[in-house]
Amino acid sequence: MSDRTPAEAARDIPEATVARLPLYLRALTALAEADQVTCSSEELATAAGVNSAKLRKDLSHLGSYGTRGVGYEVEYLRYQIAREIGVTHDWPVVIVGIGNLGQALANFSGFRSRGFRVVALLDADSQRQSEVVAGLAVRPFDELAGIVAEHGVAIGVISTPAPAAQAVADALVVSGVRSILNFAPTHLAVPEGVDVRKVDLSIELQILAYHEQRKAQPDALDDEVTA
Amino acid sequence: MSDRTPAEAARDIPEATVARLPLYLRALTALAEADQVTCSSEELATAAGVNSAKLRKDLSHLGSYGTRGVGYEVEYLRYQIAREIGVTHDWPVVIVGIGNLGQALANFSGFRSRGFRVVALLDADSQRQSEVVAGLAVRPFDELAGIVAEHGVAIGVISTPAPAAQAVADALVVSGVRSILNFAPTHLAVPEGVDVRKVDLSIELQILAYHEQRKAQPDALDDEVTA
DNA sequence: GTCGGTTTGTTCTCCCGTTCACAAACTCCT
DNA sequence: AGGAGTTTGTGAACGGGAGAACAAACCGAC
């Protein structure tokens, strides 16, 4: 009934907590690179930009790592969170739609370094299929099913124009992909059990614009003729 | 104290509603282009991918547009939402960091068509300053303050590497920018009154990976040695 | 061994957001 | 004009997340 996946609470970790775990993972990685052995919840929370009480509650959902009176062991906690998220091994990813954004995504180093590996770039435009982007040849879109099966791809990224996105999503789902990251500015309808996360640049800007407008106008609101 | 802006509820429209208004605006624009004159809440909600009751409550926060027994007039409602968001006129935007992602953003047509106009591209790398991207010359970063003042820029986009992001944010704030869209994978500390929205690609992927992992494992969880 | 200081894990409360369900209000047909 | 049908706007119940505050647990000193 709902647009979100209602029974997606797989075990018992709240969705809001899941969304913050990558923040903690990143902060812990930075601490580890600075050769810090232990850290307090206060320190880690500051590094991640969240409240320390929230951090402790989040971590309590995955277990009782950490020692009272001492704090958390950086490397140990980092591994535990990585394991919980599932990025102790690499996930194969395909990117569909190799325009400006798709090329930027293919070149994005953050993927490779954080548990993801781009195994194929796909595009329906035959002109792009002669190009090589980020060391990978751009391949025809109809090779999707074979590539997904071959590499065991579970995550697909859509960076096509909006009109093509739904068809691409359908094809991804048919091929067996159950998680989609959608950059196309459109709503995707997918079957139950398939997760879609949306990144929408113009929506983010419009939200900023709303607040910006409110900052500018002190309190003039009702005195407008709108016919 | 908090990392979010606590007193940002400018008037009385809930934040969750504000985040959905751009969705409705987009759906209404699509309906208008299909020459549809009126639409029901059910129809608009389906197009936007949300619940119809949620849609009606959202719209009720901006006023009582719509006619019972009939629905909403597409063009009228579209204008009202655009006015509420503040995209009836264009917002000048600067993009800082013209790497792969910055170039993709500069070329993104959705900005221009949805109330935003990129007025300048900035980069600290002098090698990039000879390039022309999306019809705009890449200019030195130290011209920021002048550009912001000249065009009345209120919104800045950061697409630099993570280590440079905080310094860029500081410079934006000093120049007078009060809204920042941050693509760098790091937490930005900004003064009260400045809004930051974050788009983080690897976090989105990690959230997908978490759910994907839970789909794969039916219910094996505690039986792991972790030392 | 005991005591003080420190930090985690957890409980409790409050608030925001979602959803259901229904009254109010409008149109169209007779 | 009146009634049937339709759709909006909203009141109320419900669930989840945020934050404060505190008890439990650990370390180190004496």
C-alpha cells in the first residue's frame, strides 16, 4: 500500500540508525588513519556531526561494543559497523546511463574505497558504446542481464534521463537487481522487495531555496493578491 | 547545539512537507505539459509516489486551494507551490570544485529549468582555470566574494574533495552565502542561520547494501566469531 | 580492597510525522 | 430545487525518533 517498503525492518535496527551508520564508519576510518586507538562517544559524535546520546543509542542497537569509563576501540568498532552494514566485502555495481553524471559516478573514487566495485557501464546510445570511461568500456544496454548474472550484481545505479528511468528500472528488476540508486528525477515504481533510494539534485536545491526565501522575508506573507 | 538547524521552522510548514513540495511541483508540471486542466489528490499523489492523504495534508499547510468534489486546478496549484518554494524567479548559484562531479552538475539541465541559474564555476586548481565548462569559464577561487556580491548569490554548491570542503564552506559563509548544498563526503560546521544539505553517494549505497545483506541472509546473525 | 572519577547503555518523556476515517462542500442529474 | 455521488480538508489515534537524565560498569589511585 505504502510507497516505502513497509516490512523492510529486516531485523530490528531503526531505519534512522542505519542511515547514520555510514557516518560513524567514515569518522572511525578517519580516526584510525590518525592512529587513534580508542575514542569516546562524545569524540566520535562530534566527528560525525551528531549528538552523543544519539550515537550511543545507535550503537546500542548493534550490540554492546565499547567499555564504560573508557570508550570504544576504534578499529574494533569500525569492523563491527562495517560488518553490520555489509561492506566487509565488495559489492558489484552496474551504472546505467553514461552521460555527464554517469561518467562522474564511474570516476568517483569513493565507490571503490568504500565497499563497492563498478563492474560495468551501460548505455543505450550506440555512439557512447565506443567510449572508455574510468577504464571500463561502455557496453550496450541489452547486455544487462548477462552482466548481472555473471558478476552477481545486486545493486544498480540509474543515471539516465528521466523518461528512460522506469524502463531501466524494470530491466534491472527483471535481471535480478533488488537495490536501485536512482539519480533520474522521477518516481520509480518497483515490485515489493526491491529497494529504491533516490538522489535528486534539484529537489535539494528547492528545499534550500524555500528556507532561503523565508530568511529573506522577515514576516510578510498574507498580503498578496494571487489571482 | 544541535547539528541540524533547530529554529529553522520559519513559518509553520513542517520540514517533511517542504521536502515533498518539489515532488508535487514536478508532477504538476508533467500534468500541465500533458494539457491536463484539473487533477484529484489521488491522481497527483500517484504521480508523485506518495499517499493521497499525505498529499492533502501537505497541501492544506499552504492554504485551501482545490475544490471539494472536483480536485485541484493543475496550473493554479503549480504556481502556488512554486511561489511557496520560491522558484517563481531564478536563484543564482555558484559551483565550487569543478572535477568530474562539478562538471556534471554544471551541465545538469535540471538546474536551469527549475528555478536555478549557475552564474559561476570556481576551482582552486589553476590548471582547470583555463577550461570552459557548460559555456562558463572556470574562475579562480579567490574571486568568490566578488562574484557572490555581484550576482547576489545565496546558494553555493560544494563539489570539491572532502579535505577542501570545510575551507570552501567557510569562505562561502564569509562571502554571504547562507545555503549550501554539499557533495563532499564530510561533515560541515557552519554558523547558526546557515543551511547545509548533504548529498552523499557512498552513504546511499551503503544503506542499500545493508538492506541487501539482510535480504540475502534469512536469519543467521549471532553465530559469528569476531575476534 | 575500596573509593572517586569517567563513560557507556538505557529508560523516560516529548515531539514530529503518518495514516485512518469522516464531516464539509461542491457538481451534476433529475 | 433537491438528492446522489465525489473529493477535499481535518480531527484523532498511532508509531518512531530525538534528547535529557541517570544507573551500571569500568579504570586507576591509595
